[in-house]
Amino acid sequence: MDTTPIITQDTIAFGILMLTLGFVFYTSSSENNKWVKFYKIVPALLMAYMLPAIFTSLGIIAPQWESINEAGEVIKEESKLYYVSSQFLLPASLVLMTLSIDLKAVFNLGPKALIMFLTGTVGVIIGGPIAVLLISLISPETVGGVGPDAVWRGLATLAGSWIGGGANQAAMLEIYGYNPKLYGGMVLVDIVVANIWMAIILIGIGKSERIDKWLKSDTSAIEELKEKVSTYANKVSKNPSLTDIIVILSIAFTVVGISHFGANIISAYLIENFEVISDKSSALSSFGSQFFWMISIATILGIILSFTPLKKYEGAGASKIGSVFIYILVATIGMKMDLTMILDNPGLILIGIVWMTVHAFILIIMAKLIKAPYFFFAVGSQANIGGAASAPVVAAAFHPSLASVGVLLAVFGYAIGTYGAILTAELMRIVAP
């Protein structure tokens, strides 16, 4: 089937994404009173995410597609926009957003961030078998199957993705030997359900004050961190010159280059010298992920630079440029979401929705018990479900200085992802018909 979108050139698609961001920012600015009520309900970040998703759903642009050549062969093609955003702009934004970080203030946030992250992990571990059990009562064939076709084996890859990330997901595919021909259906559930959940979380950001009041949460540590960073930014604030902007970009992309260089070396060394990491069926195989090390190195170097005189470039707008990169990343993430796919496999999608509902419910209970702010709820969940690509996006939506919290939790998710997913898979094996 030919699924070629109207726009196949990345240069044109990128222009559409930038036009979208320009529209969102222009209409959400304080000068446009006509849109005030709309953006009180729908956050600008959600619009930056959903509009590209609508364009993909309408067939205007697409993250990947299939076309048929003159010989009748199916040619698979894909856009490189998300790749460039995740490999270049994401680490650059992390560097620029951690440049002004106050590490002591981050630690003063206390253990609630970690508690909510681990609660989110437990929610995924428990949610999987509960979803399989409930759906089996209604439609046992949806969660049935034997051997490599057993649905629980495929859902194990989902657990890997929703606790850790892509590397953990690939590890679970190897460990449980799910039928590769059916794997696309699980990827579909991952994309659809995870993106719907992210949209819900973004809506909540616009209502975070009301949610915090309901949770009776103490947000003083978060506000103190925001205040410290804002005060420092105002103290060193200046009208940036061309030199300032070039130096900021130089800092960001030099670190990106170093991060990729270091990640390539570390990843290759571990894979070549440790069988437990080179073996894709190993629980430790995620440590061979180049992306994992690239994000880790970029974050660590950004934190180190925050102790140097380069920190003063926050006054010239370092975190603002980082925010630009984040919004471009958000638009490319949104581009990956095809809303029409929800109807493609309703049974599997329903499993995913029930699973995510359990995850959310457990997080809500814990947030209520420990009076955790919505920030910890949102970032703790996304550090599991979305990983390093979306956790800093959600964290930065509260304040650029908080992006590093999302990264640190997401990196932790990579470390424990495969172990948590194995436990989830074994529980699903027990309850599967």
C-alpha cells in the first residue's frame, strides 16, 4: 500500500513545522488577547505537539512511509527530522539548560522526584498483567497466542520501552523472541498510547496550580529553584551580541560533538569487551546504547560547565536558545503521531490504554499520599514512558532550569528498564490465557 505523504522533502516539512511553531508562539503571546482563553485551556506546548500530529494524520507530512516504484517494488522511506532533533538539538538543549543549574537547589527538591519515578515504574510493572487479565475476561483471543506469537511476549517489548527506552525495548524483543512480523503492532501501541498520555500530561501542566492545590502539595522547593535561576539570569542579563549567540551555539554543539564521540567509544568498548552487553538478550544490553551514553555525557558536561565562568551566558539567553531546540524536538515528536492509527488495532490499543490507566492511577495515589507536586507526577511518569527524549521536554515546560531533573530520572530508567520489563513479562506470562 502506497502511504506517501503530500510532502516528502524534509526541507519543506521542516518549514511547515517552523511555521506551526511561529503560529503557536505568536497566538499565545500576551499581545494577542483573542487567544488568551484558548491557551488557558490548551497549553502552547501541547499545540506545538498536536498540530504536527494533525498534519501527519491528514497525510501532509509523515515520519516514515512506503511508496511503490515503477518495478512494483515497495520502497520504505523516512524523514530525518526526528533523528536530527534527537541526536543534535536534544543534547544541545540539555547543555544550555543545565548551564545555569544550581545543583544544590536540585538536590534540595528532596526524594519525592525519585519516589514518583519509581512509583511510575511500579505502575508499568503492575499495569501490564492487570491489563492482560482484564482484557482476557472480555476478549481472550486479543491477549492469547502461543509460542513466538503469544501477545504477552510482544507486550514485554512495550514494558521495556515504557520503563527504559528503545534499547530496553530491543532487548526485550531478543529475550522473549516475539514474532518479528507481529512486532509492528506493538510499536503502534507504543506510539499511540504513549503519545496520547503525553498529550494528557501537557494539558495538566496548564492546570498544575489547581492540581497542586488538590494534592495539597508543597511546591516551595521547586519555586525556590526557579527563583534562584531567574534571579541569577536577571543579575547577568544583557542584550546578547552576535558574538554571545555564536559562543552559546559553540558551547552547545561542541559538547554535542564530544558527547557523540565519547558515546561511540564507550558503547563500542562495552559491546566488544563484555559479552553480557553485546548479547541483545541480556538484561544489561541497554548499556551498549549509544543514545544512552550520549545523553548521559551531554548532561554531565552541562552540569560541569555550570561551575565555570561559562555559566554567565545564561544572561545572554542560553536557556532560551535551549528552549527553541526543545520546541523543535516537540514538533518532530508530534510528527510521529498518526491519530488515524488508533483505529488500526483497537484490541491492542485497548490493552495499552488500560495499562496506562493503571500506571496513572498508582501515580495519583502516591502523589496524594506524599503530597507530591504535579511536576514530580508529570516528570516521574514521562521519565518512564517517554524516556530521555520527552522527560526533559515536560520538565522544561514548568521551567527551563528543571529540564535536568527529567534527564537524570530518564537515564536512571535506562539503567533499570530491562529488569523491570522482565518482571512485567513474567507476571503477564502467568495471567495470559
